[in-house]
Amino acid sequence: MKVVIVLFLAVWVPSQILAQQNDTDTNRTLAIETQSMSIMDKLFKFVLKEKWMEVPLNHFDLFDNRTWKMRYIVNDKNYKEGGPIFIEVGGEWTIDGIALVMSNMFDLVKEHHGIMIETEHRYYGESLPFGEDFEIEQMQYLQIEQAIEDLAYFIEHFKQENPKYKDAKVIVHGCSYPGMLVTWLRLRFPHIVDIAYASSAPLGVGLDYPEFFEVVNDVYANVSDECIETIRQGFNQTNELMKTEDGRARVRKAFEGWTCGDVHKMNSAEILGKIVSVLNVMHDPSQYEQVACLVMTMDADDEEAFKRLANFIIFKSKHIANCASEKPEGQELRNGVAWAYQTCTEMGTFQTLNRKNSHHPFQMDMSVEESVAECVSDFGGMVTETVLRTGIERVSRRYGGTKPKVTKVVTIQGTNDPWKHLATLEDYNEEAPVWIMEGSHCADVTVRDDDIQSLKDIRVKVKALITKWIKEIS
Ligand SMILES: *[C@@H]1O[C@H](CO)[C@@H](O)[C@H](O)[C@H]1NC(C)=O
Ligand SMILES: *[C@@H]1O[C@H](CO)[C@@H](O)[C@H](O)[C@H]1NC(C)=O
Ligand SMILES: *[C@@H]1O[C@H](CO)[C@@H](O)[C@H](O)[C@H]1NC(C)=O
């Protein structure tokens, strides 16, 4: 049985190149990264071009003429006169150009002979308005509304700088947070953006989001009772064992092989936290829960639940999960700080664990108060609960919540996406359909041969609709 699983995984490895760009924890991933780097070097030499545009820092103050340099990557190899502009909107990460050569959107680019551009979000990657060492006060321009203005400005000025695209139709795509951005970009700038494709866009913002781990619970529970019971009992046993000397030794021995850091140097909370994060299903390949439950329910008769859970955690930590223990630094650290700032000022949606009001499998509490306190301490008092509440309220008012009044936006949400309850899982209206795919967060974005048929079908459906819309507006 073990052999079957290993083979099964071998098929998935290529996807990790894309999913785990930042995971430098294991030699294995390092090898994959190095390999993908050289491919990317070649792409940047022959296909992709890196460019910069000067963009206003504060779009809402006429008297502030400061600017910053926004990075973007271009693939115009497929462009033919009259073709559209396709934009892959970057989010809380460093852009890499992969979507410009391999993605569902890229298939549309080829079909319509368009130019494709990936934009980097302000304060992420190399698009740093205040350089690498910025102060907390300088982060005040890191706002959703500014980011949306950046994109509108970018499109308008890109067309001015390149007159041959003057009349080109504009189609934008984003996954996750950028999925929200493209929906709102189309909402606020329908005269600049013609069509938006949003993958896994959790449009709702709010303080607390206990549903995250409920979806995780349901994904495993839907496979079998035995599977979710193993997680529930295994977690509880680990927690109980950590209370005695002898028990701690047994836990550390059981988890020794994982890639989440030195288990002998971790305390109970750190170990349990890592277990929760590895079990997170957000980036799992399609139907991975079947394999997960197979591993966890193996040897059910003669192994204790915490050992079965440990075996799975080790297995997943080596192949799929990013559970690096080293403290991030450089670009990775800056991206993390910027995202924490956005979370603490406009997004919220803390993934809380609450035994009283939700049905997650973990005997552990993580309250929204703790998360807010972390925000306050991380951002030196500048961010408070009132600031966050005001930010959230403003975002909801500005963009119309989870059912915005937009048209020509196609949205895809995943059945196994822990963020799905922040989205409306039915059409916004006749001209803004929401389709549900079998899979997790952004599973429609990257085209893979080994995907289940229903995922392939939904990609085809999205492309057909966008093609229909392009024809309608041309
Ligand atoms: C920006 O504004 C300042 C003060 O109003 C002015 O002195 C400066 O020339 C302006 N810079 C540019 C590039 O317009
Ligand atoms: C679990 O199964 C139920 C019933 O089929 C379904 O409604 C639900 O969406 C599933 N949940 C997940 C997370 O797969
Ligand atoms: C957790 O384990 C303890 C000790 O074995 C037990 O008393 C308790 O009922 C368990 N809780 C759950 C929710 O399984």
C-alpha cells in the first residue's frame, strides 16, 4: 500500500514547483527550486521581460507628488495586432512570471493572441515604495483602495506608453486576495477593465473567521468518520502526552522525522500549532484528502491515534506542506510583514479556533482577542481594534460585500477551500456567475494533466465564457 502512495505522489511533484516557491525547508524542495530557477532564467532570457512603471504613492492627494516604482513582467510573444491585454494581478507575494507561461489564463492569451502582463502589488517583492527598510508609519499607503488605483493607473499609462494597445480590451485575473482585487477593479473601473476572472476570491472581510478550520474538518470528515476521529484523537492525545516528561519524549520521538523544525526544541504550543498548519487543506492537490485519510487510518488496530497522525504529518510535511521552521528574512519577511499589516488594518478574518461555537477537530482555543492583541503589539500601537473595525467596515461599504453589483466577472470557488465561507457561493447576478469547482484554493489556476475531469471541465467553461464576452464587446 505504501508503494502505491509514493507513486501517487510522484505525479504531484511538478505542481510543487509552483505551489511551494517559498519553501526552502527541505533539500528536496531546494532541488526542485534550483531546477525551476534555471527554467525561469531561460524564460526571462527568451520570453519574459521585466519592466518598471512610476506610479503615484498616494492616489488621493493631489498635492502629494511622490511616486514609487511598480515592477511588472511581460510576455508579448503571442501578441498579434488587435489582441487583448491580459493581466495577472499579483498579491501578497513576489511575482515570478510563471502564470505568463503556464496557467488557465495563458491558454486564453494564446487563443486570442493577446499580450500578458503580471503586476506586482505595492510593498511586496521588489515593488517597495520606501525601499527595503521601511518604518511602520510608511506603511499607511498599503491599502486596498490604493492598490486598485495602482492597477487602473497602470493600465491607462501602459496604453499611453504603448499606443498599439490603445484600443485593446482588458481582461484581468487574480487568485485569492488578487481575486478580490480584480472583482473590485472591474466594479470601480468598468471603463478601464472589460472582464475579470476571479479565482477563490473571499470577498468578505470581518474580525473573526472560525469557519476556516470547520472546512478543514469537513474535508476529512467527508472521507470517513475514522479519518476525522484519528485527527481528533491524535491531536488530543498529543496534547495530553505533552503534560508529562514521559509523554513529551514519546511525542517527540513520533514526530522526529517531520520537516517542521527540531521537535526536541519545541514546546507543546509550537508542536500543536505546526500540526494544525500541516493539516490545513488550502493548497492540497485535488483529492489529496483521500490519500491523507488512507495514510492516517492505516494500522488503525495496533497504532495509537497520535502515532498515526504523526506518520501522516511527517509524510505531508515532506511532500506538500510548507511548514518551514526557520524565521523568514529578507523579501519573505517583508512580504509577511506587509500581509500582516493588511490583515490587521483592512481584512481581519482571523482563523480562530473556538470549541464552543465551531466544530473543528482541535482541542485548543485561539481567540480573536489574541490575534488583535498581536496586531497591536506588532505595529507599535498604531494599529488598534478600532482601526481594524473601521477598516473592515469601510471595505465592506466601498465594494458591496460578498455579492457585489458587477458584470462580466466570472468567479470560481472550491468545495475544499477553507476560505469559501467568506464568499457567496451562488451567482452575483446573471452577468456575474459564480461556479463551484471540486478542489481547494485556486485549484483552477494552474493547468495540470493529472487533475480530475471536473476541474478540467470548469477551466474549459471559464475560457468559453470569457471568449464569448470578448466577442460581445469587440
Ligand atoms: C513635487 O512637489 C514639490 C512641492 O510642491 C515641488 O517642489 C516639486 O518640484 C514637485 N516634483 C515634481 C516631480 O513635480
Ligand atoms: C461535505 O459533504 C457535504 C454533503 O455531501 C457537502 O455538502 C459539503 O460541501 C462537503 N464539504 C466539504 C468541505 O467537502
Ligand atoms: C482528550 O483526552 C482526555 C484524556 O485521555 C480525555 O479525558 C478527553 O475526553 C479527551 N477529549 C476529547 C474531546 O476527545
